[in-house]
Amino acid sequence: MAKNVLKGRLMDNTVTVDDKTDKILKLDITRSVDEEYLLDVMVKKNPGIRREIMQTSISLFQEAIAEEVCNGNSVNIGLCRFVAQFTGVIRNNAWNKNKNSIYVSIQQGKRLAQEIADTTVKIMPETASAYIAAGEDASTRAQDFSATAGRNYMLTGKNIKVTGDDPSVGITLTDSKGKTTRLTPDMIAVNDPSKLIILLPAELADDEYTLTITTQYSVGQKLVKPRAITQTLYVGKAPSGGGGNDDGGGGNDDGEDDPYQ
């Protein structure tokens, strides 16, 4: 019996529009895990080591990795490998921080491969009629729901087109402190039922955001009541335990017939 279990939720494959039976699996996120949660796990595994010692070790470990990576070293810790990468075209043989940027590529290591080999997948039924299936940063091409301020971000899914005349309709980003930024209509470059391309405000600070798409879109011509679809989005680097759809795309809360079908 496998040690680990990943739950995948069945969703319609929006790429193959002609095949209505074609499905994909999207990871069903159980929770967003931070350092404090991981410390709780570590203490349970080895209660003989004081929590503050573990916390100090993690902090020093992270600091050492960050410094080595940012000084041009490829860092392999067994779990994964870190290496710095550059983006943007170099003009006049000079680095331009407004045009060029640095990001860190993270590749799966031997330790993760071993855990994957000891993992089984449980398929969950399709329940959401509107959802975000994936995202991609135009700057780094990262698909872990990390994004770059001031750059385009692509979202794919089902019934995510932003349309309707209700004041709540639109796209917002709410940071970890509760401050909400609303995108203006001109910041939505592509607005299709299965794909959105949005321009993220340049002034967004690195943080964890809740991206909310509120729409009255339905397959037919009739607008339906506003429905919100949320997704955790990280401006900057996504933490190892982060990323994931918060609500599975939302349900039809009032028990009415689903207008998206």
C-alpha cells in the first residue's frame, strides 16, 4: 500500500473542445502549508529536538541556499535542485532591471522522485461547472501560480469569461493583509470562456494574493447571477506548499439548475 495519496478532481479538458468526454485531473489541494505547519510535523516526527532549534536550522538552511543560488551556484539538496535563470533581451550589452529579471528554476530531485514512487492517486468526481485549471506567467513561464508584477498572466479553465453588468463583475487581487486591487477592463487582453490573459499591476508587492474572477457568464445568451471563482496567486516565488484552487471553482449555492451546462 502506497504511503502517500494525491487526490485529483476530474475536469473537462478545455483544449479538446470537440471531445465532450475528454477529462483531465487537477490536484485537489487539501491545505496551504507554511513553515509553522511543517515545524509541527517535524516536532511530531522527532520530539527530542526543540522546536526553536529546528526553526533556526530551517532559517539558516534557507539563507545558505538563497545566497549560493544568487551567487551563481547550482544547489542540489536531494529534494530538488535550484539554479538562477535570466529573462529578457539584453540591449547595448547592459543589464536593465526594468527589462530584464532573475528567477530561480526548481527541478525535482531524487528524494521527491522516491516519494512520488510511493504515491497513489485517488480520482474525485467532477463537481465544479466553472473553475481555473492552470496558470502561466508570461515572464518566467512558471506554472505553479507564481506571477510577476507588471507582466501578463494566462489563466485557463472552464466558464471563466468575465462578462455581465453587475458591479461585482471583474477581477480582483487581495493581498495577505486584505488590501484589494481591481483590474481595469483594459488589463484583460484575452477574455474567452476557457482562457484569460491579464496584465498584473506593476505596483503589486511580492505577496500571497487571492485572485477572484466574478462573472455572470453562461453558455447561453442569458446572464446569470454573479459567481466568484478564486485562486491563490503568488507575486514573486510560490512557496513549496502553496498554489492551488481554493474552492474548486465554486458551486451553485442556491440549488438551481446549473446555468453553465
